[in-house]
Amino acid sequence: MANKKKNNLYSDITSRMLEFIDESPSCFQVVDNLKKRLVEAGYTELKEADEWKIAPVKGGKGGKYFVTRNDSSIISFKIPKKDFKGFYMIASHSDSPSFKIKENPEMEIPGAYIKLNVEKYGGMLCAEWFDRPLSVAGRLIVRDKKGQAQTKLVNVDKDLLMLPALAIHMNREANDGYKYNAQKDMLPIFGDDSAKDKFFEVVAKAAGVKKEDILGHDLFLYNRVKPTVWGASDEFIASSRLDDQECVYTTFEGFMNAADSDNVAVHCVFDNEEVGSGTKQGAASTFLKDTLTRINECLGRTNEQYYTAVAQSFMISADNAHAIHPNNLDKADPVNRPVMNKGIVIKYNANQRYTTDAVSAATFKLMCEKAGVPYQSFTNRSDMPGGSTLGNISTAQVAVNTVDIGLAQLAMHSPYETAGSKDPEYLAAVSQVFYES
């Protein structure tokens, strides 16, 4: 990884976070890397299709579990030593805007190139994808030796693709603004004409499977440029997928380091936030409700006790926020103007695109003060609607007090984003305090 020099702004947690992001090129690798960490720490994996047997912590054993859905969403939880009061939850998301490989992706330019047919996933800054090394990662569904379907994660760990920009000589108005057509302008080159019929050979080799055994695929493009630390005093970081892997990693650190409390500590990472969360593994699904209900039932608690626990629960919805832009100050609210490295951003919206209200904001501010962590506020300009996030979607299934927060960043939804090198430490610290409350 480039530029490993450290100072007071560049903590160990920031370094580890950038390594995690670099090793997690798609939502599937995000979940797989979290699973590995959980297993190493003694957590037991539960399967949704099995009957659950869970118990509180006793004699240093039990009490720590996780469950996944679709290989792209994961909920981890810790059961306290005694009967619990409520669920303390943090939610973030595993996906990032990208381009997904379509079925039968190879497209031939006779005598010249093989390019790949892709489609947009989420809302991205298209121009930033040009002229940088790209590759593909995700999952394959393959036929095993018994003729059954199994999942194989894959990352083609090489500079495989490029999306070339059109030269200024052929588009003199390029710097005056251009509307990109996903079907015409955004198809990457895979190779010259000799690369015909080789794409899935490359993918199969990287996955250690046979090309003819591939039954299905969920593959995404990703930027190969490595994360880096930059700025006069190493005060900034740049990486792909800071939105929202920065929140995934730092809140997970807080979850893993937190001591037991009187509440069930729950760490949620949902897929498909960038496309509205309306999938079986998204925040709008029953995944969280199903998990909390099963925890309650497995511990012999009544349905009434479940409702009382939910009423005493709290959620932090962690998804990055916009920092003020140095060249576009007019795009920010006149008063609430987040700055990188100035602390965690509490997000507000009158139309409840963010769930923060006076009660949840006050609760979170008290936690920040207890952790010794600064905080700041974000609101959109009153004439500029913003996007929604996990909080107001997940509460449709599990209605709890929720605060929407994030870390300030620039170039959101670019394949290479910028954030502050100090802020990850802040979110990890307050997450730990939250889970120990």
C-alpha cells in the first residue's frame, strides 16, 4: 500500500481499514472478510435454514454469533451474561456504485477489440471510471463434483480492463459537459481480437474452477488503484469504496472491542443500499427483524418481551456524509458545513430521508462526549434534496430510535474517494462506547 508514513492523524486503525478495503473489492468479499475475523474471535456461524441454539456468555464460552444472507449481508451479535434490556445496533452497507457484468458479456469489434457488456449498479460519477486499471470481482455459482451448485468467490487480481476516454480531438466539447450513455460509452476493453471467448476462462482460472462448470455469476468492475494517504500532513486518505466500507470497518472494530453490556450488541451490514435496499438481503428486508425475533425466541423470551426490548433499543445508521467541497462551497448548507477530520457527522433532514430527531441526536451526542469524540452536523441546502440511507428503511421492519451519522468525505460515488485520516479512529471509539452503554 502506498505512503505508509504515519503521524498523529494517521492511526493504526486507518491503516488496517485501508487494507480491509483493498482486500474487499465487492460486497461478497466484504462479508467474507468479516466472517473470517468473527470465526477467529470465536463467533459461531448460524444458518437461516437451520434451527438456532444460542445462549448467553457463560464461562467465557457462547454468546457470540453471526448469520449471513445472500453472501452479501451479515448480522453479528453478542448475547450478554444476563437477561437483556434491548438491542443496540449499528447498520452500514457492503455495496458501492459500480458496473455489473451482464450475461454473455463479450462484444467483438472485428479485427480490433473484445469489450465487455456492463450495466450501471447504483448512481456513480461515470467520468471517473475512465483511463484507470480495472478488474472484476464477485461470486460464481459453479457445479461441484456431485452435480450440486456451490458458491465460489472470485477476484481477478490483475489489471484486466480499461475504459478509454475519447480524445479531445474527437470531442472538442468534452470539457463543456457530456452526458454519458451507459450502453455506448461505458463498455471496457478486455483485450484485442485474440481475447474472444476468453473472459470466463480468465475468471474461472482466478476462482480455481472449470469454465464449463460456471452456472451463474454476480461480477462487478472495481478500480485497481491502491488506497493512499496524502496531504501536507498526511491528513487525507483516498480509496475506492470509502462509502460505505469506511463505516463498515470502523463500527465493526468498535463492536469487536466492546465489553459486555446489558444489551444485545448487534452489528449489521446490508447489501443493496445503493439501489434502494428493496431486496431479500437489503435493509428493507426482514433480515434484521427475523434475526432479532429468533434471538428472543431462542432465549425463551415471550413475544411481549420482544416488544419491550425493541422499545428500549437504539440504532446508529452509519453511512458517509458530504464534506464541504473546496471549489463548490455554494453546494453546501450556509451553516451546517462538515469538514474532514473534524469529527463524526450527524445527518438531519426535515422530510426524514435521515431518521435523526432531537432525541436520537441528543443520545448520540452524549455518547460522543463520553468517548471524547467531536461531532458536527450536516443538512442539505433547502433547495437541494439529498439521498436516503439505511436508517429510515430498516425502521420500517424494526421501529427503534435511530440516528443517521457518517464520516465526512469528498467525491462520493467516485471509484476513488477522499476522506480524513483521523475520522476512522473517532467512529471506532464512539462505536465501542455505544455497545458498552
